[in-house]
Amino acid sequence: MSANLLFALLLPVIAMASGETLFVATPLTAVNSFTKEIEGPACDRDGNIYAVSFARKETVGRVTPDGKGEVFLEMTGGSLANGIRFDKQGWMYLADYAHHNVLTVDPRTRQVRVFAHDPTMHQPNDLAIAPNGTLYASDPDWTNSTGQVWKVDRRGKLSKVAAEMGTTNGIEVSPDGRKLYVNETVQRKVWQFDIQRNGDLKNKRLLIEFPDHGFDGMRCDVDGNLYITRYGKGTVVKVSPSGQVLREIDVLGARPSNLCFGGPDGRTCYVTEVEHGRLVQFRVDRPGLEWQRWREAGKSK
């Protein structure tokens, strides 16, 4: 057993000795506060959690860290959001799977506009954001169990950077901005690519494959470990950058769809849990990458 794996297994014991329990999920919002389309999620600079379909399908909800929720945005014109991301400037991006769009939202005025559009998209699902602001969108074709990946530059220009994949779903950029991770729900594989200087991808290789249950969203912590929702199994699995399973966390429902990191120290993981239509949360040992980038953005001002 490696030293890293041993330390990971001992962390709950260490935490309890210091009065904190790690990797144990608790509900954040009430049952059915969200619909069965609950997805997203993402945290803003103030620690609020945003997730899709609060109270009604065609919404984006905002939930405070103590679990109080409200409708933040009404989706109009038939648009339906899925993945959510914030850039360092605080702009919100939504994967609009109904209209083949990536939308951007001004968080102050809540004005929505189309940032990127391509009719050949199947249905943009989840988003990742690189340190330089480049977006990546997973784009599954559920009917044929295939998928692709798109790059969206800072001007909203779309380029297909990976084709002929399985059902691309969860997507994330490594802390150093040099790798893109993409998982395939049906095939149960997680792939990694090298990100070139122009944002294109090369050197596709397998990080890890599971024998059962599907995937959905995934996010990195500051050390580059991936937290991946195991849809159908009811867990979030923590995987090291080398592809080693470090632990698996029960999330109180069989169908976790996505997750993000937030809280005052970046060590709270929020999970969108479909079976009971709610957000759940658990504490982790290391901060999430998104939280770290918020801190860096604040220091640069």
C-alpha cells in the first residue's frame, strides 16, 4: 500500500480526533427542492451554490451555504441548462443542451446571451474552464452512445477538439492547465488529453476504467485528484492523478449527477442528487480547484 493511499484512508480518523468528520454526506436542501433534472452545480465568489431546476425544470437556483434556496434565473425560449461554470471575473456560463448553445449570464443583471452556438452540437452537457478562460464542453450523443468535445475560446469561437468518443459527460482541466480529463458515461472510462498552447488536444490516453455503473460530472481538488459522480451507484469516487482509486463516498441517493467545491475554506463538496431532488454536501481533506482559483483572482485585484 502506497503512503498516499494509507494517508487517505487514515484521514477520517485524524479529522475526528480534531473534531471534524470528513467524507460523510449530509443533506443541504430539502427533498424535492429541485426537480429530477437537478444538475450543475457551481459556486460563486461568495460561496452560494447554483444548480439547475430549482422548484421547476426551466430554472437555475441559487442556494446559500446554509441551505436557503431561491430561483436565480428563469430559462426562456426553450433553453435548458445543464453544466454551470464561473470564470475568474464572475461571469456564469451555462451549457444549453436544448439549443446547442453555451450561454453567458451577467450575475449582477442576470442578463443572458448566447456566447457560442453550433447546430452540429448534439447537446452540450458539462463545462470545464482552463486557467486562461478557455472553455471545454462535453457533447454526448446519447442515442448512439457516442460523443465529442468542443473548445470555446474567449471570443466565443467554437472548435471541435475531440471526436469519435463514447458518451462524453464529465469534464475537467487539471490544476496546472496542461491536461483535460473527459469521462464516458456508458463506456465507464476516464480519458486524459494534453492541452496544447492553442487549446487543442493531443495524446489521448486512458486514466481509469470501471467495471460497473455510469459516470456523470467530475471536478478536481487543488492536488489534481478527481472527484467523479458514480451515477447508479450512489457514490462519488476520488481518483488520484495517476488513476488510483483513493476512496468512495456515499451521497445518500443512487443518482448523483454532478458536484462542485466551495465553503469558507474550499473543502465542502456539493453534490446534485437526483433521486431525492436535492443538494447534499460533505467535507473533504483538501480544497477544490475552483475555490483556489477564486482566491487567486481576488489576490490579483
